[in-house]
Amino acid sequence: MNERLGTVVDLLAVLVLLGAATAVVVVEPPGGALLRVPLLLPAILFLPGYALVSFLYPDAPRNQAARNDEGWSLTPLERAGFAIAASVAIVPIIALVLNFTPYGVRGPPVLGGTIVVTAVLSLAAFVRRARLPAERRFRVSGSFVGGLQTYFTTSRRGARQHSPFEVKSDSHRVLNLVLVATIFLLLSSVAYAAVGPTLPSHDQDATEFYLLDENGEYLLGVEESLDGGSVPANIVIANQEKEDAQYTVVVKRQQVSVGDNRTQVQQERVTDRVQTSVAAGETKQIEKTFEGGGENVRVQVLLFRGDAPENPTAGDAYREAHFWPAGNPTESGEN
């Protein structure tokens, strides 16, 4: 490898991998789901630490005597190990900082912050490395790959150094497979938890949505049939998403059948649509009167962020609530 290219190829690879990880999340290309784990794993668990280590230690590895005379540098194996350890520290710090911003601790902001920090550290590492004399700069050619190869395959102190993963028997082969599978599952779980899709939840950073009756109690059903009557209620929207939001409320009256521990919708119609805005941290109550009565009738109330689709469904809604205007026909098994 060209000597000049060897001093920057690792940092260029970091930037290329960061770009690929960003693209697979933002652009979502065909087959992107299969690429998420192999691209996001290094972006979260290795590249941030590698960029930091490259910034702190721009020198090529030297022997022990040179270390004592000219300062401390890292061997290739130490550089790789510290990169993983530093990544484990950097990503939680980024998440902690985001916790005090309007973005909150969510997958996309954490990934974006990690990519920005890693890119900045990579550029700073390039500058530090460029300021050193050419013979002292860390380079991939011969030092990094060769150092790892030396550790795993060559002799040390006159005795042959066996590779930690050298297969000596069938039991060793099985243990190696179990070890690799365990590490892969662990890292996959960490990466998915950090940058996987955010599921709707009712925690403190999400919108709370529920129905209250005229007494301020949760509205689930009306015990007595109200044929020809009405059911007064309040639709409650509590915006805990740290930013102002626009919502659309859709009310549907459904004729259902209940049996075999399942509730199936036979017919339904939209009876009302309401658009409203709720400021960050505020709670809004919308007074509403629902049509009462009807055997096996369920009133479903859907909440959408922004506009609702032309044919709204519970599967598309951000939040869902419902009640039985003539009492719940079944005590269990509702779907």
C-alpha cells in the first residue's frame, strides 16, 4: 500500500462506514433491513472509540525502549481494544447529553449525535497525524494488520504462541461457535436497542391519550343501555414530546361480533373528525357527546399526529382508545 495513503486509509474507512450507516437509516434502500445490523454495529460499537483513540494516539507503535524515551503509543491490538472500550463510553455520554435537549433519548438523535461526534474526531485525528513527521505517523500498512497477525499467529519469547481460537478438537470447535454466536447476539441487541425503530409508548416522552367520563373516571363502558340517549365524555391529549404538535382525532362507531375470544368488526362508520394543536408539556381536553346504545356497538377513538388518512384504521393511528356505549358484551378476550 502507498505509504501516504496508508496514513489516512483507516480514517477514510471510518468516514465511508459512517456515510453508509447514515444512508441505510435515512434513505432506507431495498434490503436495508438486512444491512442495518452489519452497518450500525461498527458505527455504534467501534468507530466512535476508534476515532477517539486515533486522535489521542496519532503515533505508530514503537518498541518498549522507544515508548520510555519518546512517550507512550499503542500497539495495534491495544488500539482495537481501546476503541471498543471507548465506544461503550462515548455513546452513553451522547445519550445523556441528548436527554437534556428537545430531541430526547431516541434512536435517530443518538445515531445522529454519534455520527457527528465520530466524524469530528476522525477529522481531528487526521490533523494531528498530519502534523507528525512522516516516519512517526500511524499507518495501516505493516503496522496495524501485521501487529494483529503477529499476536494471533507468531511465536513469542521463543515459544510458539497459539491462536486463542485455534481448533484443537471438536469440543473447541463447538465452544468457538457458541462464543461467536453469543457475542453476535449481544452486540446485535445493543445496536438494535440504540438505533432500532422507536415503538409507540406511553412513557414520559410520548403523547398520552385516553377517555374520561363526566365524573373524571376512565371511560371503558357504560353499564346501563342508553338506547336513543348519549354519552358525555372528555377526550384527553397530553403532549409530553417536548415540542408543539398537531393532532387529528377520528371517532368511529363500530358494529362488532364477539366470539371465540375475539372481537371482529362487521361494519363501521366515521362519525367525527377533530383537528387540534397542543403545546409541549400541555394537556388538552375535548368535550364530546357520543351516541349511546346499540347491542354489540363499540365507539373507537383514534389519534393521529398531523393529518389523518382518508380511511383511518387503528393500525395507522398513533394512539387508540375505545368504549362500549351499552356495556362491554364480554369480560375478556377482546382483540
